[in-house]
Amino acid sequence: MRSFRKNGQYCVRTYTRFRQFPARLPRINIFESLIYLSTVNLEPLNRERLRLIYSPRWTKPVLAMPGETVPMVLADSCPRDISVRVGDGVDSVALRMGECPPVKGTADFRGLNVRLPDDLAAGLYDLHLVSGTAPIASEPNCLWVVPEDRARITFAHISDLHVGNPRPSDREHRIDNLFRYLDCDVKPAFILNTGDLINRYIHTNGAKEILRPDIVCDHIHRAREIILRYRIPHFLTPGNHDVAFPYIYREWRRMMGGPWDKPNDDYAFSPGGMRFIGLDRSVMYDGDHQAYDNRLSAARHRWLRTELESLPANRPALIFCHYDYHGELKWYLQRYPVLKVCYGHTAKSCLDPEHADRDGGLCPYICQVFEWSANDGLRLCAKMKLADFETAHANAQT
Ligand SMILES: [Fe+2]
């Protein structure tokens, strides 16, 4: 599958002949793929200044060590006389500016390399763009400075927060309590969030009522606001509620960020002796609320296989995604050292019984905590439900 631009929109060309991989090829409906991607109008993102900072972003922080050079991707419309600062507004530190390499394949964005101070303490930081003396853009919680490759890490997996869901009535308080609990008690190195952060519909008299765009946008803002109250590195992959309609796509990208160079948000990172691979399992729906084809494209299969094949011998992987709708991960679980697949969406497992030991399905829970070390492997430490964080319960704990 290859993307191209036509009339200002990204489209996709699907090849009917594939090269060997995967063994069982995904069924791809050419016309549905064209319709889907032609609705995802990516090119005008820059012109309408949805963002000035496209990378790093708070939903996919960049990992760096003190003294390292950090690559950024900015909108090309960004002023040329900018400087970059790291940290809170008052206490921020100016970074040494490096090269501005062109971003491969597009004139809408440009690169900027910045060098971190050698004595920058470990932590999660904001980045600020300053033009002259005036701040013009900030990206919160997007730079994760790690002192070294840690041998033991604790991380949390959350999913299906569904901000905006009217039930339970104190849902947002519970979600806030969950984050406060993680921040104060668990202190995970980072959070994996497998999506369905918001709702695309609510149930009214037993029927699905599609939410108005302004309501969904409000939910996007509220979800972002809750999560950013806390300084925990947050790695988000969207689910089938999150970017469900074209008119939601733009606000999602503005508030949550997303890839600038491809239509999907697959990515990977290595904070310790483990490779974490996030797959974008968002689903686009038409006006009749019918889902467009959401199978992984051949290009995405190739990317995933390359990721897994390039793992060093002693480095296993963990895949996190909203759900494996079509059993497409089975092929990989049979061949590669994937320790766990963390997902949400429903309590029904999406893995085969033969891979039950890799099953990291979360529903009906809302959070699980893992500890990983090369010596002891991956260990599940705790699972929590949203009911564990109801306001009265949280008050009783404090
Ligand atoms: Fe879902």
C-alpha cells in the first residue's frame, strides 16, 4: 500500500500483488481504503496551524538522556527566529540550537535539532517555542529525560476511560482519582493508554445516539486536561471511539497530536530492556455508523515485522493497542518474542487460547500495573476497576 496526494488529500494506492508477507495476507478492500483515507485530509494541517510542534508530543514523549540531541518536527510556517526552552515557563532553560534538517518527503514540516544540557535532571518536561521574547507554542510533558537504560521498570496500562460517558455520574472524578493514585502511590515510569479515551455515542432509550461534534470535542479537551494534571510519561494509541468521524479527526490531532508523515500512529520505544510497540487501532465510521475497513495494511505489517525482527537477542517486546479486531497478531506471536499484548475494548479475548500466556486484556478492569526486569521477566502486580476509584472510596483512602 502506498500513499499519495491528490487534490490536497492523502489517498492510498493498494497493490493487489504482495510480496510474501505476511503468510496470510489481510483482506483489503481497495474502494473502502480509498474512501477512508480520502476522508482523512492531512495536508492542510499545517496551513491551518493546528500545531506548531508536531514532534515530540505529550501522547508520545521523546526519550533522551542529558546532553543528547533531540530531534523536533515543526510546522514549516513556524517563524525562523525561534529558540527552544525546556521546563516550566518561569524556570525554563534555553536549549542549544542545532541543525534544521528538512523532513523527508514533505515541505509542510521542518526539522529542528536541540541539545539538552549535560546537567538536566531526569524527569518529564515541557518544550516551548519562543520567537524573540514571545512564547508562540508549548508542548507539555513531551520530553522524557531518563538518566540511563533502567534494568527494572514499573509501568501502568490503562484503557477505555471513556471521558464523557454519563455513567457513572462521577466518572471524571474517578479517572482523576486513578491518575492521582498512580502518581502518588504506584509511581510508574510511564503509562500505556490503549485508547477509547472518549465516546463517539451514548445510549439513549436503548439506541446508539451519535454525539454532536462540539460535544465530542469537549470530551477531547476534558480528557487531555485530566491527564495533563499529572507528570507521568503517557503513550497513547487511539481506539475505535477516539477518531471515529472525519470531523473529529482535526480536533483530535490538534489536542492529542499524531503522526505528520503517515496516516496511522504506529510507533515504538525502549525505556529499558523491553521494546514497547504501539499500534493505532482507531476506526473511521461513515454517516450510517458503519466502520470502514480497519485491517492493518501491508505496509503496516511490514513495519511491525521489521520492528520485531530488529530486536536484539535479549530484548523482548510488548505490543499495546486498543484491540486485535481480526486476529492479525497471531502470526507475530507464533514467531517473535512478544511477551504480552496489552489491549482493552472488551472482555472478550482477541488472542488464541494457545497464546493465553501473552494475553494482557484489561477489560473489565481499567488499569493494570506491571513490573519488568531482565532477570525476573514481566510480572503483573495489580489490576483495578473504575469502581475502585469512586470519590467516596478515594476519600476513605486518604
Ligand atoms: Fe473500543
